[in-house]
Amino acid sequence: MYLSGPALSGPTTFNGLPAHVLLVHALVVLVPLTAALLIVSAVWAAARRRLVWLTAVLAAVVVALTPLTTEAGEWLAQRVGSTPEVEKHIELGGSTLYFVIPLLVVAVLLLLWHWREQRGATVGKGVVSIFIVLAIVAGVAASVHIYRVGDSGTRAVWGGITAV
């Protein structure tokens, strides 16, 4: 097993396979998982106490993986050629960071909320409502976006193949 690629950018291959193909699967799993944990942590105090740190770590991992996945995808796109489907996938994939950063921001806000609760401070119902809405909006938006990116990538790769 080895990674290869330019020193200043992300890996382009992993064990001979395009790194994008592998990294994208991590995001397809981790983005909706992080979104679900974020929403559950926002609406359910018992879950927040148990899951808030895991949620924050996953959100940070997702934010870190996104540019690596995008760079690896750009490298791969130069090798597969341009089609309308590939261009659509590149356009959607290029905006993914704007959808995953809010997951991290809301996760940090939930950490602050959790920290205040642990110290006995109360958070007003209005603030709680805002946190819940932010978590739902960020989680749903990121999940829908990653679905759209994945769907466009799947169509770019497999769109010409029909079921037998």
C-alpha cells in the first residue's frame, strides 16, 4: 500500500487506485452520519451528552477530507476527459466545502452548549430553538448536497451502462 501525488497537495492514488474513488466513499458515509448525529445531539439532551464530542470530531474529519477529495477528483478529471456529466460533478463537488463547514460550526456551537450545561448554566429556549434549527438546516443541506454530488459522479461514471 502506498500513497502517491504531489508533495503539496493531497494524494492522487492509493495502492494504484485513484484516491478520489476511495475518499469519496468516506464522505458519502461520514457526511450523512455526522449530519444525523448533529441533529440528534441538538434535539435530545441525553444524546448530546454522549455524542457531542464524536460529532465534533467527525465534522472536523469531514471538513479535512473534503479538499483532499476535491483535489484528487480534479487530478482524476484531467485523466478521464471532459463530458457534460463530469463537468456537472466537478461543479457540484467544488462547492461541497460550503456545505460541510456549517456542520463543523454547528458542532462547535453544540460543544459550547454542552460545556455550559456541564457547568450548570442554562440556555434559553430561544437559543435552544436556534441551535436545533441550525443543526437541522446544516445537516439536511449537507446530506442532500453530498447525495447530489454522489449521484452526479455515479451518472458520470456509470450513466452509459444500462441494466441487463
